[in-house]
Amino acid sequence: MKNSSTTSGPKKVTTKVIAAMKKDRTRIACLTAYDYITARLLDQSGIDLILVGDSLGMVFQGQETTLPVTLDEMIYHAKTVVRGVDRAMVIIDMPFMSYQANDEEGFRNAGRVMKETGAGGVKLEGGERTANLVHMMMRAGIPVMGHLGLTPQSIHQFGGFTPRGATPGEAKQLLKDAKILEEAGAFGVVLEKIPSELAVKVTKSLKIPTIGIGAGMHCDGQILVVSDMLGLYEDFHPRFVRYYAHLAETIRQSVGGYVKDVKEEKFPTQKESY
């Protein structure tokens, strides 16, 4: 039996709840998760939205980018996360080339994600070029979250993980893309690694909530990769990540202690045996 969340509030977070949080100026707390145990702990801790991100390619699979992650892999991880959640809304990333070829393929793949995982919606990268697909999904009852700014699936096009929206042209296009996504029916949009001043403009111009990651404090919500904020993933430390724990070192010390006890025949004891 699943444990219920330790927080008060809505029994289940939905798009309606997310919209109300923007209206009420209640900040939306979001994290990624890729497995049952982590999702269960996040849900019990009061997280509002869990993203099964294609970031799993880097922090779970050890890939250099998110590009190798497949639709089948996303569905597998999404199933495990959804099983661990009672309250939070679970959103699934549409991985690279699951929707870029054409809208019909993207629409079918999104339907498969919803049907096979039980998730609350999907997230996809891009603005104006995805508008028709977002509209198709909305009409079919598939909640969609947009993603603008630094979009990791376009990392080779950008030439690295550099901030986006820093030039007047990029800023103007991002504002336009955000409005287009809203008009197409997206229920929210992630803003990644853009100037905080631009994030303020986007947030004020939209009726739907913005979720920031490296986009300053004035977005309607914030999201981090759970492996980053727990201090598990040490390969790099972008300045927008705050460590709330240092679990990598805790794990190394714990496993080292276990290895020592096994080698010195201190584990198991008679009390720990049958």
C-alpha cells in the first residue's frame, strides 16, 4: 500500500490545481524522478509536480547527452514513477525524435505514453514549431507542458549548454514562442537557463505557469534534477543547482563501512543470522 503525502492540500495535483497555484501566487515545487522509490519519497515530502525527464540519459544511464534515450525507456521509467505517486502530478518527457519527424507520429507517441504509463501529461521542447502538435494533443485530452530556452535535445545545434535568450532577437522569439504555446493549449512551460529579466517578462505575459531552472526567482515554480539537488551527480555543478544534501559522499562512506565489515568478518553477526 502506498503512503499518502505528509502535506495538506489537494489530494491530487492536476492541471486545474497547477493553474490555481499560478492565480493564487503559490509557488510550484517540481523535481525529476526516474524510479519508484525516489518518486515515493518525493511524493511523501509534498512535491507538486514530478518530471520523468529524459535527463535520465545523463544521470541514470551515464550518457553524455539526452539524445540516446528512447521512447520505450521513457515509458519504462514512467511506469515505475507513477506507481510510487499518490498526490503529485507526473509529467513525462517526449524523448528526441519521438515527435520531431511529424505531428502525427508525435501525437501517436504521446498517446502511447499516456495510455501505457498512467501519467498526467507530457512535456516537449520547442515553441512555434510544436504549436500544431500541442493543439492536437490538447484536443485529444493530453495535457502538454512546453519547454523553452536551453532545450537539451537541440544541444548540438546550440553548440553547448550555454544560456539562451541573451540577445534581443532570441528574447523576442522566446516571448513569442511562449505565447504561441499558451494559445495552442499548453498548461505550463519550463524556462531553462535564460536571463531572469526575460523570465519575468514571460511569466507576467502568460496566464499559464512558468517553471524555472536557471531562470531566476520570479517564475511561478522551480524544478531541479533530483540527482543534482541531493548531491548524487557530481560530474558538474551549474550555478543554479543548490545542494540540499551530499549523498554521494554519504553513500561512499556507507559502502566503505560495509566493505570493511565484510572483509574483517564483522558482518553478519550471529544476531543478524538465521
